[in-house]
Amino acid sequence: MQAQAHERAPTRSTPPMDTSDEARWAAFSAADRAADGSFVTAVKTTGIYCRPSCPAKRAKRENVRFYDTCEEAEAVGFRACKRCRPNEASREDLQAQAVARACRLIEEAETPPALDALAEAAAMSPFHFHRTFKRITGVTPKAYAGAHRAERVASGLREARTVTEAVYDAGYNAASRFYADAGERLGMSPTAYRQGGTGAQIRFAVGPCSLGQILVAATEKGVCAIMMDDDPDVLLRDLQDRFPHAELTGGDAGFEALVARVIELAETPGRRVELPLDIHGTAFQQRVWEALKRIPAGTTATYKEVAQAIGEPAAVRAVARACRANPLALAIPCHRVVRSDGSLSGYRWGVARKRDLLDREGAKREPT
């Protein structure tokens, strides 16, 4: 871990915020840590450049210059501050890298590594590692390991001769441990999952909203799908393809109240609406989706920034795929993720809807 303390800090080609000098000055004046990595601040009277959050005394506005990267500041003669070390990996970057390595250790292990072993590999105390891992990924190390093993079971259920074979192949020492939480992991029993949802009961309803037609589907645990299209038949076919053997039934009057709460998300996307969710994806997808839920309304993040936020800076394309695989439009706001140049693309339910949602939230972005 110490050997990485002098890695050059990752820089972003396009900041996620307003790139005007006025906005950068405001972030610098407030020592905003959220701006670190988006730009560096150089002071011409000292010849030094810093992170926006540097605790050093603020220079006068007329002496301050802003640059997108460390390299740009150094190219015109500025040198790095020895206090905030803007040209080295930040504490947050190092923690994200450590958590990413821990995730790989979990994924590559036959059985989940002990917390102490993961913490030792990250050069942290078990308590600090546990807290850091949850802050970055949104789940505990134990929950992440459980989700990954369930993912291995899910991928093996259709190929294995029996459910038990798939369970043991995924690294469970006892089938009972998997069956204890199989419903939570898979959304239904392992046998039903293996048979394409046979026996699962899913209620659904399709209705109009200002974005077109919207389909809401839910199991007894919570909402499992929110999809949008102009054609309700397309939505219904999509649901049937997702759960080909599940028992699909129209929602009753009580279900309409849940649908109304989802439509409220569509009409006022910046408003917080709590929904019971029943979402299942790979361990990586769930990390991405947790990161998406942390993007505030009225702001956007790039695919690269989401990848950095989950400690996988090289996984930009995988993040984009996870966004496209999101089955819960609006509830998991994948519409807030944009390209590095601020343009819109890749929204599963249409770029026009993505633009509309961002406009309603008042998100600032580069013109397309």
C-alpha cells in the first residue's frame, strides 16, 4: 500500500461540474473536496499548484489560474504543492484502489476470504476496512461476497445437472447456507430461477405518463422492473422475456398506489420517492447501481467517474453496460450518467427521455 503513495493522481478529461472559472473559484474558496481531481488551482505569485481542497491560505482571485490537469499546470512552469500533493494519488483514490483489489480477491477466491485477511491485504484495520468498503461499494464485504457467490450460482443453474451441483460449484460448503437466503439473492427459489421464473408471482401494470407508457412490475419483496416505451405491447413482451415462466398478473387497486409513486418519479424526477425494490444483478452491476443512486438530482457524472467511484477506473465500458442493464428506470437514475464530453447516449429507454429527465431536474450539461 505504501508503495502506491506516489502514484500520479488520476485526472479527468472533462470535469463533472460547471467548468467556468467562476464555478471553480467558488469550489476553491470553499475548499470543496468533491472538486478534487476535476481541476487544479495555480497561484502565479508562488508558482505552485494545488488541489481545490488544499488547506493552504487562499490567494487573491487575480493571482489564481485554473487548469484541468497537473500536466497542464506543470507545462507552463508551476510546481506541485508539497502540502496537498496534487500530483499524487489522493487518500480517496488509494482507498478506492484498495477496495477494488479486495473485490478481486473475493471474486477469485473459492470461498469468501475472512475480513481480517482482506483488511491486511488493504493495509487497514478490520474496522476501518469494513467501513471504507461499505462507503465505496454501498455494501459490506460479506454482502459483496454473498452477491458474488449467488451470481456464480445463477450463472451455473441453467448448465448444472442439479441445483445442488450449482451451489457447490459456486463455493458454498453447505447447500443449506445458500438456500437460507436464496429468495433474497435470486428473487425466487433456485429451482424456479433455473426454470425461468416458474412459480414466481409478479404483478404488473402499464399506464401513461408524460414520458410515454410506463410498466411497473413487482414481486412480494418489491418493485423488480420499471420500463418505458411508447408502445405498451413492447413493454409487456420485455417483461415476459425477462420472466418467461413466471405467473404474471395485473395489479389490483392496492397496486395502483405503488404505480402512482413510480409515476411521481417520472413527473418530478428530482423529488425523493422511497420505493421497496427487489433488484438482482451481478456483484459488479450492483456496485454500479449503488453508485448511481448516490448521484444527486440536478447533477450528472460521466461513465469514467462512476468507474472511479467504485474503484474500477479501467472498467468504463463495463459501467456503461451495467447502466444499460438497469431494470429500474427512475428508481436507479442511470439517466444521470453522460459521456465525457457531456453529451447523452446509451439510455435504454431513449435519449429523448434521458434529456427530458435531466432538463426537469435542472441538470447542467454540455450542449449535444
